[in-house]
Amino acid sequence: MNTLDQLCSSSKNSFDLTAPQDQESLIQLVDQLAPYPFAEVERLALNGNAPLEFKLAFKVLASRRFVEANTRPLKIGIIFAMWGEQNRLLPKSGDNPNGEDLLNVKLRQLDWLFKNSAIDWRLYAVDDGCPYGSGRIAREIIRSSPLQEKVSVVFLEESLPAGSGPLRNLASANDSRKGGAIILGCQKALEDGAEAIVYTDADNSVHLGQTGLLLEKHLAEGYKVVLGNRKHEHSVLVKQESRWGIGIKALRHMQRMVGHSIFSRGILDSQAAFKLYHRDVLEKILEKPSVYDFSFDSDWIACTLALNEPFAKVPFAFIDSFAESASIVQGPMTTWETLLKGLVTAVRERGVPYNEEMAGVIDDHIDSSKDLDVLINHLPRELEAVADNRLGDPAVMSPAAMAAWIVAKKEEALQNPA
């Protein structure tokens, strides 16, 4: 057994987003892997049996490798929205078991990746009207950070109402659900001269040491839109799908039918919070955003397609930060109601082809998240044996059949209330 094999076999098969020692161990492993032939590290990492830590280290190594070799200057903004992050912002403790120290972790990851490189970066943490003081806590945290000059903490409510610009149709921070905050972060980054933006989630689910994976597609291959893709066979995905009932398959069928223009282009992970947009495209998107909620990803992608802008997809590593997820706190079906209705709005506003009949079914039969609560633990017979890659095909289950199933399930719920 050679040393590289030993590094692989001795790597951990877990990664705790709340543990500083796991963050440190990962970077140590990346440094240990750097001298070895890249192809050999890749071969081991892409083996399905490789330990989680080794697979994650490979993604970060590939990113760092590009950043170190790149000589083209670029100024980027990295943006995330905060709502209900009062616990994950702080370190883990006995009183705070889900603490991730997320702001300091992000800063350290970015500083490590871009140190002595041609990339100039700034992090934008945007309070999305958080009732628990996420923005205030973030400002307290950065006061003692050696990287405080590399981060801006911004409050959406301080920019509203806006008489002009992309936030002009957003009445208050209470009407934003992530999208408004990300848009404000983009505005601030563009005002600061950023040539491209990357956005991510507030939690530590995406190790930002991977940002070079996006930049490689942009700088080396010329793509102005780069979409992270957790569905790719070379991605690393640790996700608690058990949070959904069996009816999630029906919701995805509806989603992909409406968003045919998106999903037929192989964008099966439209909600991945790891994307890059060059300012040329971003400025077009921000001329008239169609939504300010969780569905903004679909709106931005629909605009990209409407502009006929080429895009790239990149596999990356994602470790679900489940316990404090906003979709759990606010209700997963509330999130899915937002995603479905926002998608309908986006494809209509951006003028890309979509299944109008299925969009009409959502308009007529999904009045609120309570309707999705009724559906989520049931699955139509037509979809039971259907492979994931066939979801969204009206030949599998038509909009009319879907409408009939929804009506039947809603009637059953009325007759048999829990």
C-alpha cells in the first residue's frame, strides 16, 4: 500500500459541520494530497467507496489547484442570506448544539483559498429581515475577526422601500424569502466593482474552498453562468431526503413539467446554492426580477435561457445542514408552495416555453401549502415505478390526470380530517 492509498483509507467517513477539528483536518488532508499526481488523487476520490473526507478533500484540492495556477485578475463577491441563523452563526456549545460558527468558517475558507492569488474577493452577509437578529449577531462576530475588512453585513430592511432598482417591487423585508436578500447582496457587490458573484447558503453545507470549481469554468472556459450540480455522478451529496414524504415525487413531476425549459437542459438541481453569474448577465437579470423568494434560482436560470446565454454545470460537494434549515423552521411545504408558484411566475415573466396546462393546474388547485401538506404523503399510481429522469414527462402523467389526483386527495382530506 502506497502513501496515497494510506491517506485515502485513513480518511474519515464523516464530516461534522459543527466541528472546527473537522474543518482543520480537511485542509490538512488537502495539503497532504497536493504533492501527488492529480489524476491519481482523482481516481481514488471518484471511487464510490472512498471515505467522505477524502472525496471532499479532492473537490477542495481541484479548486485550489486552479486558483493557484490562474494569473487572470478577477474581483468577485460571495453572497449569502441570513434568516433564523442566530444559532448557526455561533460556535457549537452545550447550549447551542447546532452552532456552526458559519461566518468565521466562510471567511477562513475563502482566505485560505485565495491567499496570494489573482482573485480579489469580498463576502456579503445579508440579513433578510431576520426576527432573531442574525445581522446584529454577524456584526458582533466580525468585530473580533482578523478578516473583518473582507466582509460586509447588510440589512435588507434598511434598503426598503426602494423607489428604483431591482428591489422596487419589494414592499418590505417581510415579503422577501431569501431572493430579496441575495439581490441586495448582488447590488452591493456590483457597486463595489465585482465582476462576478457567487452565492451560497448561510450554513456550512458548501465548503467555499470549492469556489475555484466555478471560477475555472468562468475564467478558463469563458462561461458567464456556472451552476453547481449536486445530481452529477461526480458530486458528493450527503442529504437527508427523509425529510420529505413519498409525495415529493409528485411535486417534482409538477415542477419539471412547468419548468420544462430548465429541466430539459439537464439542470436537474436548479436550487443548488452554489452558482456564479458574471455581472453582464446579472445586470440583465436584475433589470426586472420576477420573484423575491426561494424560487429566485429558477427566475435567474429562466432569464439566462431567455438571453440564450451559454452555461456550464459543475459537480461539487454538499453536506446537508439539516437541523436549523429554514425549510424546516418555516415548514417544508411552505417552501415547496413558494418553489412551484414562483417557478410558474418566472417562466411566464421571462418568456421561456413551459407547460401552460400544468401551470394552470397549480394556479387552480394549489391554493396554499396546506394543499401540499395533503399531497406529500401520497403518490399517484402512475408515478410509483417511474424513474427520476422521466419525471416531468406529460406522457407519464398528464396535467389533467394530476389535477384529478389533487382534487381527489383534497376531497379525501376534507372527508377524513386528521
